Amino acid sequence: MSERLWGILVDSFGKILLPGLTVTIPLTAISFTLALIIAVAVALVQFAHVPVLQRLARFYIWVIRGTPVLVQLFVVFYGLPGVGILIEPFPAAVLVFSINEGAYCAETIRAALESVPKGQMEAGQCVGMSYLQIIRRIILPQALRTAFPTLASTLIAMVKDTSLAANITVTEMFMTTQRIVARTYEPLALYIEVGLVYLLFCTVLTRLQAVGERYLNSKGAQRS
């Protein structure tokens, strides 16, 4: 490795890491939090078998899961201004990632809800609990514990997917790297470097996932 290339990598590391901490991670955290809210609502609508709302939920999941997230980003950021709706890059990315991930997470949570034994619902009714109380206190906590590993994996994947936000001018890690490449003409080394930063973030989240799973398993063992 030449002295020039080494100098470029050392100098660019901080420039790549900073937008990772100030843009990529906040974008992921905000979008995933909103996605979970959407997912729980959509999953509960399907679990309750409300006919009209269930069809709307299925239609939402069908459309979102059947179209690329990059196309969704372009529709929101470049397409909506054509009908007079202007959204700044970061909020547009949050909106798209939230809606997109919400569809995938909704299916995960729905499957987890349906995996809870039906006797749990009947037991709640026997002690006089309302439907909402049973869902909130009995069904949903068990379902989220079951869904946790898959949801955590979705979060890790989302960190990498945020690189697509560069296509709508969000200055996150990947766009920052592209600008440095355009200035230094060292694409191989710099793209490997940003890949390693993504790997670092995902490794930390993987460790946190393992800690979370151990905690939930211990809680489940205590209750049983």
C-alpha cells in the first residue's frame, strides 16, 4: 500500500464514520421505530380478522413487498413534487424506509401472534379481561419475544439498506464515500473501507441482538 493511499484511507475514515454516526444510525433508528409501530398495527388488524381493514393491510403488504425500495425512494422524492408534494431528503428516506420495513415486520409479527396458543386468549377471557387487555398483556408480549430474532435481523439489514438513501441526496456514509472517491480516484480501497464501517455497525448490532435474546430467554424461563 502506497504512502499516498494510506494517507487517503486514514484521512477519509473519520469523514466516513461521522455521517455514519450522525445520519446513517439516526436514519435507521427513527425509521425502524416507526416501522415497528406500523407493523404492530397492521399485524393486529390481520390477527383480529376485521374484513375491510384486513384487506387494506394485505394490499399494503402486497404493494410494498412487491416493489423495490429504490423505486419507492424515487417515487416519494422525485415523483411526488410533480403533484406539488415536496419532501426534504432525510424525511423522505425516513418515510420510505418506515413504510417499507413496516410491511416486512408486519408479516413477522403476524406470524408470531398466530404462534401464541389459542388457550392464552381463552384464559384471559375466563378471568374477565377485555380483548385489548388480553392482546396488550398476554398475546403481544409473547409474540414480540418470538419475533425478536427476526426483527433484529431486519434492523441489521436496514443499516445496509440506508446506503440507498444516497440516491435521493441524503449525505450518509455511502454518499460521503462517493464524493471522496470522485476527488481521490481510489474507488477500490475507499469502497472497501466504507464496507468495513458498515460491517462494524452490523457487528455491534449483532452482539446486541445476542444480548437481547439471552435476556428474553431468561425472562421466559423465569415465567415458565
